[in-house]
Amino acid sequence: MITHLRALVAVALALSLTDCTYRELRPSIAEQQADVPEAVSYGPITLQQIAPTVWQHTSYLDLPGFGAVASNGLIIVDGDRSVLVDTAWTVQQTEVILRWTEQELKRPIRAAVVTHAHSDKMGGIDALHSAGVATYAHPLSNRLAPANDLTPALNELNFDADGWAALPADGSLGPLRVYYPGPGHTDDNITVAISGTAIAFGGCLIKASDARSLGNLADADVGHYTKAVENFAAAFPQASTIAMSHSKLDDRDAIKRTLRLAKDL
């Protein structure tokens, strides 16, 4: 557990130092929550409904001297159950998400996909496994996870030559469309859209329309980043709401801004 917490802090610290300077602290958790008045708080988790069947979950890792780092994922209601895209930062925070979907939505999480092997995306995966949730990841994410002190997903997705995942035959991932745009933020970053909505989730690959940098590039493929963003845009041409790991919801200007930043690498 101590090693895992150290890994969490190291990843978040790298992210903070890349996005901010010492004179540019991130807002407090309370300030960030107040900036999204339509969201609701449930313990340490913030939840925002962004479509009739889609919620965005936000968890925070507060680093003294650097501020609170927010990380987003999605909860998609599918019949009498829910599907999760990315865990919270920690096991404890992810347990809260599990409890909220069961007690408030009355739609417990039965399956989850994690978008790459960093703690902000799969740091809470052990909570999912303890709850009997079927978890899915890119094969490379499962190979990289142990080196980052993370537990691999229970299942691996198979991707075709065009980057599309073959979803489980049992329908456990519901309306998700899972796409691998190629290496960008990391070698294993995958993206997700929800059928029947105009929502696409760019994970850590896509940055907000007002972003000043691409954030943490420690594991990035800077040579392929531009192509990965172009692939994401082409894969989901009808997506008008872009969700991202570390920014508020945006429109397709987020893709355009990310592309400009990538071309400057």
C-alpha cells in the first residue's frame, strides 16, 4: 500500500509540474467543485450528469504546494446496470463511485474499461475487482501496469488494424465504442464514445480548448501525438461533447487546440 501511494504521488506530481509553475497553483478542491455548479458531491467524488444515461465522475488528489489535481471518467447507465470508464485516483475513492451507482442510481457497476496504465485512470482498479466488476484494458496497459505499481485489468480488449476494439460478446460494455488512436499521451492510450449520444472521451490524450500545454509528456510519443489526435477526431466525427481526464467538458475546439499543441512539439 505504501508503494502504491508513493506511485500515486509521483504520477500526480509529474502531471502538476508539467502543467503548472511554482507560482501557478491549482485551485482548491472546493474552488474546482464550485466552478461546476451543476455537479453534485458524494463524499470525495463529484458527479455531473452530461446526458440522460451518462455521468462524469471526478476525483481529486491534493498535493501540498501544488494544489488539487482533478481526474475525470464516465459512468454509463445500461439497463439495470452501469459501465465505468476509468477509476478514481484511489481504491477508496473508487469504492465511493461503486456505492453511489448502487445506492443513488440503483444501477450497480458491472463492467469497466480503463484507458491507460496511469494511476489517475486505474489506481482504483482493486476496488472494482473486490466488487466483482469485469475490467477491460488495452493489452499494453496490462503489461505496463505492474511497472507502475498498478493491478492489471482482468480482461484484454482486441483491436483491429483500424484501431477499433472488438467488444465482449456478452455485451458487458454496453453502448461503448472503444478506439485506439495510436500512441500519444502514452503508448497505450485508448478513447471511448457512447453510442446514442454525442459524447466522446479523449482521456489524457485530448486537452481543453484553452490549454497551454499537453501536460505530462513523460510517457508520451511526441512523434505520433499529432496523428493520434487526428485519428481520434476522424473516429468520432459526430461527437460534439468532448470529455477529458483533466479538463471540464468542451466542444470540438478541444480537439483543434490539442492538435495545434501537438504540432508544436
